[in-house]
Amino acid sequence: MVNRRMVLGSAWGLAAALAPGLRQSGWAAPARVPGPRRALIVGNAAYRHVPRLVNPARDARLIEATLGRLGIDCTCVVDATNAELSRVVDAFMLGLRRQPAELAWFYFSGHGAYVDGRNLMLGVDTTVSSPQALRAQGFHLDALRGMIEQANPGAAVLVEDACRNNPFVLAGGPSATRGLQGDPGLFPPRAWGGSLTAYSTAPFTQALDWPDRPHGPYATALAAALLRPGARPLEAVFREAADAVWASTRHRQQPGYYSDLREEVMVLGARRIELRSTRFARIAPDASPGGRSAGGAGATHYQVDAQAARPIGTPADWHDDLDQLADAVRDLGPAQRRRAVARAQRPDATAAERTLGAMLLEQRWPERHALDQAQVLYLRAARMGYVPAQVLLGELAARRGDDALAYAWLNEASLAGSGRATGDLASLSMQLAAQGGPPTSMQDVRNRLRRTGALRYLERFIEQAQSAGLPGR
């Protein structure tokens, strides 16, 4: 993924180009006249018919206290049923419509689900018997976004600190994660103009509850980032929180956000949040290491560990490299293998050398510690933009059951044009589809398969889809 800045709004290109000079001469976007700033915070932990959670109620209180210190009027609700959740959302929206807010913030912590393309927030009385029953009970995050958009606040922030999967295999007792069983949503929700939508974990993965700690990993990181001294854009705060969660969970939880804010939202240390009018086209915060255009002009996307540089080579090069690397793994003698692995671990090793070392570790010494070392080497090469390493890293992660890591890097290689990665992504989708409802992004996978000319993967994908009763064409 290219590390770059994006100039937002083609009609404002000249103004954007002049903006750095204006900043140097002392110009700053004027602060808006402060208006109401409201937040609705929901923490659901005491679930009755699905696994209970430990931290969401405490997480909600932590976020309430944090936003309160920043001058936001908070309404906090704990252990809401589905009916109560609907009522408090309606009341929150009524307040926004009666007195338009400068900033509207919504935070949900608890069980979430991703079913048939819909992100659901689940009340504590949720029962799970079928996808249809689940859809009828949960509150749709998409509906909430539409309601806030109609209220038209100056800026809106929606935070989903919940799993994004499909709960159909349940057991009683406390749960260490905020979700139930995987569903392969290929892409996170997009933000509309004037909003930031943050999610605490990647599609079809689970958010950790951390039952042995005072708060969950995402609430802990977000509160710390919001209150850290120093003025910075809101996107930078969520990027900091995402990186902290990725590190604290040892890469088990992969947060991110989509932002299409029309105003520059500044977090001024631990004092307040301020909106500034954008008289000139705004340059999006540097989304390094994971920024990406998310659709419309002005949209930015960040997902932690989407850290690849510009792809090295072409699809034909990647195919040849994979063949040559496989030949080397097969043909090298024991002494040559040891030297190759040692070389791969040097700081100046090339991406191909690191990939070869990882393949040798993975295939010749399949013990767990060797697989861990192989994954590290693949990751280093993948971040250099070496697509064969991205493909092999995704495949290794899938075999080890790390769906989030597999998705992140197979998707990266697929977007670069790798037919093998796109085929792997399709297979991963089909496997996950068997555990829940059919995924909603099959058309995207089919289009990629056709676009990359991966005919053998396309044929296999169509066959698998048809056998599963899903639309394969």
C-alpha cells in the first residue's frame, strides 16, 4: 500500500496546494462557534441467552468519563435490551433534530454481529436461533448512520467496539471475546460525508473482552489516545488507538476506521475537541502506514498493519518468483538451507531472500517456533511491497486460523493484481460462508478473478459457490 498524502476535492486543488504556505504565514482555519456536543454510549455485558461479557459496562463508563472531560454531554446506558436500545437511540436522535449538534458521537460496546451485509448491535436479551431471528432483534448500525446523517451534525463519530461476525455456535458462561462465530464480510462499513466510523476489529473477526483486566483493549487505547497531551486531528487519535490495540493484543485484534469528515476535528490535549471550518481543501492526515482512499473524494481509510509499500514487480514477475522460490526450497541442500535462513534474518536482506528463508522455515522445520519465525520473515518482506510474500503470508495465516491476518494480506495482494491471492481470498470466503450466512461481497471477488485473468481460480470459485447454493456468476 502506498504511503501517501491525498489532496481532497479536485475543484479545490489550487487552494490545497497553497494551504502549506498559508499555514507557514500564520493562517489557521477558524474555530467554529461551539454548539451542542452530544454522545450516546452503550455498554452491554449481562447477556441472558448468549455468552456474558465482563468489560463493556466498565468500558462505557470509561468512554463517558473521557468524553466528558473533553466537553461532550454524554448519555450512558448499560445492559440495554433490544427494545431499550431502540428507545435510547430514538431519544438521542430526537435531541439531535431539535437542536442540531456540532458534534454527535455514538459508542457501542458489547456483542455485535455481521449478518447478510448488516452490522448489528445486540441487546442483552438477544436470542440466537437463525439469521432471520438475529436480524429482527439486533439494531442495525447502518440504520443508525442514516438517522444521524439526517440530523446533519457538524461532524459525527460512530465507534463499534464489538465483534463483526455471525453468532450461531454458542455456549453459556463468560466470553473472552465479543462475538460468536465467523461470517466473511469482505469490507468494513464506509463513512458518509461528515463522519468517522471506527471499528475495534477487522471483518469476520472477534474483539477481545480482556476479562482479567479493568477494561477491554479498544476502550483502554481510545481513552488514552483521546487524553494524551498535544493537539492533533481526530483521525490521528483513532490511528494511535488502533496501533496500540494491535500491539497490546499481540496482533489478535485489528482495528481501523473510515473517515469522510467535512470539518477538521481537532483534539486539544485533555481539554476539549474543537471543530474548525475548512475554508481550503483539507489535506487528509498522512494515513501511514495504512491509509487508503475509501471511495468518495475526501474519504480516508486506515486499518492497522495494512503496511505494504508500492508493489514490487508485475503479476508475471510474481508468478515466476513463486515458481523459482519453490524450486529453491526443493533443491537446496541442508547447508545451503541453513545459510539461506541465516541470510534472511539479516537487516539488509532483500524481500526475496526473506521470503525464501520463511519458506524454508515453514516447509522444512514445521515446528511452532519455526512457523512463528517464518511468519515474521514473511511480514517483513510483505511490508516491502513484495507480493509473493504477501500471498504466502496470507496462506500461512489462514492455515494457522488467523483469519484477520490472512484477510489483510490476501486482500492487499489481490488489490495489487495477484490472481493466486484473489483465488485464495475467494476460497477463504467460501469456507467462512459455510459457518454463517452468505457473504455480501461475492460480486467483488468474481470481478477480481476475471480482471486478473485467474481463470482456474474463477472456475473453482464458481463450482464451490454453486455447491454451497450461493450465486457464483
